[in-house]
Amino acid sequence: MTKRTSGRKPAARRASRHDLSRPGVSEVLSRANRRAHEQANVRSGRRGMRSVHAAIALAVDEDERGHGEWLKRPLRWLIALLLLPMCWVTTWTFLSRFSHATVERGFWQTPEFWYFALGALSMVGWFWSGLLKSFFLYLYVLGHELTHAVFVLCFRGKVTDIHVSTEGGYITTNKTNLLIALSPYFVPFWSVVCAVLYAVLRLAADPGPAWDLAFYASMGVTWTFHMVWTLWMIPRDQPDLRQNGRVLSLVIIYLANVLVLVALFCTASENPLRDTREFAMEWLRHAATWGDALWRNISRITAEAIASWKP
């Protein structure tokens, strides 16, 4: 039986304390209790089920060591290094397109931009104020676990249990992979919910311009909600990232979030299909330019190194 445990979100009050000190007696007892439950589940015939659970990093390490983790680590580093140029080109292209739209098209003067920006700024202020922190933490954990569940179903897996609280959350499933583990870190769940509700509203009736502006404000709030809580959670030793390697996971999360931002930017334009096509063409031009520059520098450095070794 393969049983993998991949963590979610440590408790909001426990995270900083556990990062700076050794585990307390209560945590040790809690871990022992979880292991006892896992062993009981195995003996009772609940085979093939994998739990995506909060703050059980030790079990992840034991599982990975038993499956030749030392062989996977160099491969993950190699993939992460190969993805870094793609991250750079995508970021450069997005900033180039955004500056072009802002300066030449006056995008920053549009109501869509300002309502999205106001929604984003309001959520940042609310986050730093700490008001209703437990409520927003619960919403984040709920969206996090539901995103896991949706991706499990997309990969034809089964979800047999889901738990959500301000102390963390988990799902129990018979399937896990890279996308299932990392999806909550780049899919803004509540933004997707708002977009679906808005699409249903437009199909059912003609909401008018005011609802359009409210939609952009809600997207600013929900996307920023996803980003600030994700950035708050990632440094707190998430076992999701350990499962697939921290470096590779962080590179994928960064690239995926930039692509989500690109999608939002193109959708907010007057002609989304045209802007998406132009972004793709500009991405290819930048990739060719930076690729050629990288190749020339590598060739020059290699030639100089070879020349320095010749007698």
C-alpha cells in the first residue's frame, strides 16, 4: 500500500511558534495520535487512500526516504532550472504588454482597472489590519481544500473525506500528483466562483454596467485574497511543497500565478482573443531574443574556458 501524507496549512497561531522552537508535548501527542489512526486504517482494510493533511511533515519525510527521494531530487532541480527561463520570459512579456497598454492605450484610466485596483487595495488593507482574521483564514482553507478536491475529480480520483477549520484542513483521496498538490497555490478559487456566478447572471439577464464594475471589484478582492494568504502560508513549511520539492514547487507556483495574471489582463481588454494572440507572439519574440543572448554568452564563456586551458 502506498500512503502519502501531504500537508496543508499550519495553524495561524501555531505556525510562527513552531518555526522557532522544538515541538511541544501536545504536538508530539497529536502526531502520535495521527500515526495511530493511520495504522488502524491500514489494518482495517482502508487501502489505497492517501491523506492530504495539515502539518504532518515528518510522515512525508519518512515516505519519501522509502521511495528513493535522493534520486528524484536532482531531477526536480533540473526541471526547476529549465523552467526559470520560461518564468523570466513570461514575466518580461507581461510587464512589457502591461506598460504598453498603460502608456499607449490608457488602460490605467479605464473603470475596469480602477475597480480592480480598488478591490485589491481594500483587501490588502483588510489583511494587514487583522480584522476578522479567523473568518478569512477559514475561507482560505475552505477554498484551498475544495481546489484540491476539484482537481482530484478532474483526474478521475475519489474524495472520501474533507476537513476544514482555522487549524488547517485536509482531504482524503486515492489519487495525488503535482497538479493536485500545488493547484491551490495558483488557482484563485473564490475568483473562479465569482466569475462563474457572473457568467450565469449574464446568461440569465442583462445586469447592466454597474454589475460589470462590481464584478471587476470582486475579482480584485478575491484575487488579492488568494495572493496575500498564499504568500502568508508558503513560508510556514507546507508539506505540499516538500512532496514535490520546494524549489520545483515554488518555480511552478510562480509561473502559474503569472499566467493567471496574464489571463486576467487579457480578459479585461476590449478584445481578449486579439490580446491573447499578441501576447503569445510577443512571448515567442522575447524567447527567441533572450535565448539567442543566452546561447551567445554560453558559447563565449565556453570558448574562453577552453582557451585558458590550452598550453
